[in-house]
Amino acid sequence: MPRPFGLLRDTIFPSSPGPAWQRKYPRGVSRGKHGRRVRVLPPDVTSTPVYAAAVSDDQRSTRAGLEALREGLLGVHKALLAIARAEYEGEHGPIATPGTLLQLLIHDESFAWLHPVSELASRADELAEEESLPGAEVAAVARTAEGLLAPDENGTGFARRYFEALQSSPEVVMAHAEARLAVGALARRDGADRDG
């Protein structure tokens, strides 16, 4: 397959100045109405949310904690989904498409035990996107995550299945460790916010 001329030119002549239009209109300069040169602001300046200037450092760190919690929970969900999928395919045969897997994940009883993890990750994501962060809700999400990520050999439902998954899969153990770190950091941050 032939390479586009620009890539070939850059490979052979790495110091070439580029096309004429790049030399004529350097980065950050554009043509305005009637052909006049107009300076364009960098994208990061124009894409900053309006409320970002009013957000305190505590809110930024809480948002970061919620995002880390969401990522940790999604890691746990992904590792548990791999186990649930293998069990399902062992009983019913291979899952044909990603769309079929999504439908099974939403509606099939074999995957229903994963719903608390995905719902909590979704709640953490929604909370991180809110303009003002209610401390009580952040604390509730942290407590819920702490309870959810507590495996129980003698428990029922999610706690029992989670315990079995931790015993059988190193991927689940690694995801669990990351999620627990995020929960601990968010709980400490929330405690410091209430004390301060």
C-alpha cells in the first residue's frame, strides 16, 4: 500500500518546511472575513467551563477522587464481567456480538449481580459532573462503595460472588486493590473536608 506523499516527504526530508499554506498561516492565525489575518485562541482557553474559575481546590480534589472511584469501579466491573461472560458462554455457547452482550448485561439474570457495581460507578460519574458537590452525597457514595467492595464468604448475592471472583482471578484482585485505594482516598478527603 503506497504511503501518502506527506508522510513520505517527512520521512525523506524531515526538515522540510511543510506546505505553502502552513508557512503563510502559522498555527494560531486564521483568515477572517475579507481575507484579513485573525489570531485564534488556543482550544484550551475557549473550552474551559464557565464554573471552573469558581471551583475551590477542595472541590477539584473531591472531583478527582470521584473520578478515580469511578475508574476503580469500572475496572472491577470489567474484571467481573469477564468472569460472568465466561460462565455464561460455558452454559449457553459464545455470545455473538457486543450488542448481544450489552443486552444480556442489562436484562439477563446471569449478569444481574453486576448491576450494583455499574450503578455505583454511574452515580460517582454523575456526582463528579455536578456543579456543586454536596458533601453528604459524596460521603454516601464513598460508604456505599466501601460496603460494596467488601467480599463475604458467607454472604449472599454480590458479596458472595465477589468473594469467589477474588479467589479465582488475579485481574479481579488487582482491580479490587485500585478501587479500594480510590475509596480510601475519597473517604479521607471527605473526612478532612468535614473536619476543616
